[in-house]
Amino acid sequence: APPVPDILSPAFAADPYGAYRIMRESHPLILHEPTNSYVVSRYEDVERVFKDKAGEFTTDNYDWQIEPVHGRTILQLSGREHSVRRALVAPAFRGTDLQEKFLPVIERNARELIDTFRHTGEADLVDAFATRFPVLVIADMLGLDKADHDRFHGWYTTVIAFLGNLAGDPEVAAAGDRTRQEFAEYMIPVIQDRRESPGDDLLSALCAAEVDGVRMSDEDIKAFCSLLLAAGGETTDKAIASIFANLLTHPEQLAAVREDRSLIDRAFAETLRLTPPVHMIMRQTATDVELGGGRVPAGSTVTCLIGSANRDAARYRDPDRFDIFRTDLTSTTAFSAAADHLAFALGRHFCVGALLARAEVRTGVNMLLDAMPDVRLADGFTPSEQGVFTRGPASLPVRFTPVAG
Ligand code: HEM
């Protein structure tokens, strides 16, 4: 059998997809010593961990993974405590709130960003749009002062760097600590102000939310807002960059989407399958578990390779091909993803923001296509992905003929 790939090696970062295939075919369960975790790569195994029908897996690993930067969030919780806390935040991200309150926010922020480059005929869609749009949408949804949006975006950048700091760079770690403090010093007074004079924004809704007599403390709300930087910012950032990278490198599919905008949902679902923003999610075993053809002892960390599961030939035909018309995605709508891909996970912690992400992608892609009628990659440019835990195109320089608008 080919040698066991190392998920922290430079070769893996350069091309994880080849390594994923080797893992699925020859090493479906790997004990990875540097991260002291058991790595699973097949669709059926990753799906089983996420669904956790038998109560074998916990999210206790998040106590060391994300607690240091976000504090205590719903990702760490389990059982009834999780379902109540989740019910407190979920209503804002679906149904009427999303449609009526937040769609205008999404549209406004997309327009403002596109207006910064639409007349120039060129842009880096990663730097000028993808890395900014979802974070600004969250800041605006929360109802933060416009003057503070740049600061909010700055915190986003340091939080993402902190979470991705695999090498343990002390400067990145120190910046993360500072951000945690600054974020709290900024957010807590804003939350207190919103309790006294509520508005029509997400922060006021979180302050007022009550389920079974439980309400969120200032600290709970701050932690949730901090989580949104990574969970709602970086993910959607990379999804938008990737959907454009995939479409720009498949011009005939881009033309189909431009012609029929209802295909954006399919392109989003297929992008999340082929190039998911989050490649790895970890869990901890509550008991000894049989997994990936082997045995994982209680108390172990399990690393689930979403980026691999989504390309498992046992699940998808021609799995490495980008094809928005593939017939083995059954829902094609990206959010009822249980049948399509594992990019939003599954089960109790299934992404709360999936509908919001889809709304942002619909609006963003629609408005960008309108503003850039003949958008194409800059001459000679080939997109390349970067990142290991989260992954997406590093940059995406494009050219287009400016139109009035
Ligand atoms: C959970 C992916 C967009 C908020 C998750 C999880 C994944 C994920 C994989 C599960 C984590 C786990 O099980 O450990 C994505 C992707 C997105 C996206 C790929 C974009 C394409 C968003 C947005 C928001 C959001 C826009 C909100 C603004 C959350 C929250 C959770 C979560 C709060 C925790 C849910 C829980 O623990 O019950 N997301 N997400 N996500 N996501 Fe997303």
C-alpha cells in the first residue's frame, strides 16, 4: 500500500485531494501522532461520526480548539443544553427574519463592495469581495455602528489566523489573545445598550430570545458573536471564492449559470461538495468505537476529513469533476444538504447558518454577474487553493468590461 499521508505535511497542503484518495483506498483509519488524533476519510465513516446515532462522539475537543478565542459557544455544548441554546439563536437564521430583515442587509453590503471596483474592469474577487462580504453582513446584521465595521473585519482576520495557527507562531497567538479581550471590551457595552434600547437587529433579537425560561447572558451573546466571525465569516468567504474559481475555470457552466440564475443553488451545492470551505472537523470519542475498519479508544480525538468524504467514489460518480448538472446530488439546494454533501456537517451541530450562507451566495453571485458581464480570469492565471483545516482560493484576479449600474 502507498505510504500513509501526513495531514500536516507541505505536500498535503499543496494537494490534499491525492492524499485523500490514498487514505480512502488504503488507510481508512490513521492514527496521526502529531495531532494525536484518528483520521477518517471515507464518506460512510465521516457521515457516521456526524450523525452519531449511538451517542459515541462528543464535541469536548472544542474546549481546547475554540474556547481560547471564542469562549463557550453552542459548538461545545451537547444534549438538552445544546438544543435549548441552539433554539435561542436559530430563528434569526431562517424563515421570515432572514427574508424580511436581513435580505436587504445582504443586498446593501454586496452593492457597496461591488461599487468599489465595478468601474475599474478588474478586481481580485477574494480580496475585494469574498473576504469582506460575509463579515460585513454579520456586523450589519448585528446592528453595529458602520464606523466600527473595519475594526470588526480586523478582528475577523486575527481570529481566523489564530484558529489556523497550526505552527504555533507566538505572535499570532498573542494577537488572538488581544482580539479576544478587545472583542469583549467592545461587545459587552454594545450588548448592554441593546438590552436597554432594543432595535430591529440581530443583537437585540439575541438579547430578547427566551426558550424554556432560558436566556443568554452578555457573555453568551459575546461568545456567539465571536463564533460568527469564524463560523459565518470565513466559511462563506471561502465558499464565494470557490464558487467563482470553479465557474471561471468551467466557462460553459458559468455561461449556463449566467443565463439561468436559478442554477446558482446547484453551483453552490456542487462547490460545497467538491471544494468545501471546512475540510476538517474534530470530535472526541465518548466510548471505545469501531470506525474505519479499526478500533478507536474512548477519549480519543477523531479528525473527520470532509474534503475527502465529499469525493468518495463509493458515493459520487466521477467525484473529482465539477459538474453542476450532476444527478447524484439529490437536493441541489445546498441547505437540505443531508443528501448531497457533508460541507455543513450533519446531525445536532448541522450548520445553523446554511440558509444565510445560501442567501449570501445567491445575492453575491447574482450581483457580481450583473456587474461583470464578461468576467474572466486575468490572463495566464490559474486559481490555487490554500489552507488545511479550512481551504479556498488564495486570490482570484479577474477582468471584465465595466457596465453602468
Ligand atoms: C456549524 C460549515 C456558514 C453559523 C457548522 C458546521 C459546519 C459548518 C461544518 C458544523 C461544525 C461541527 O459539527 O463541529 C459552514 C459552511 C458555511 C457556513 C461551509 C458556508 C458555506 C455559516 C453562516 C453562519 C454559520 C453564514 C451564521 C452566520 C454556524 C453555527 C454553527 C455552525 C452557529 C454551530 C451549530 C451548532 O453547534 O449547533 N457550520 N457554515 N455558518 N455554523 Fe456554519
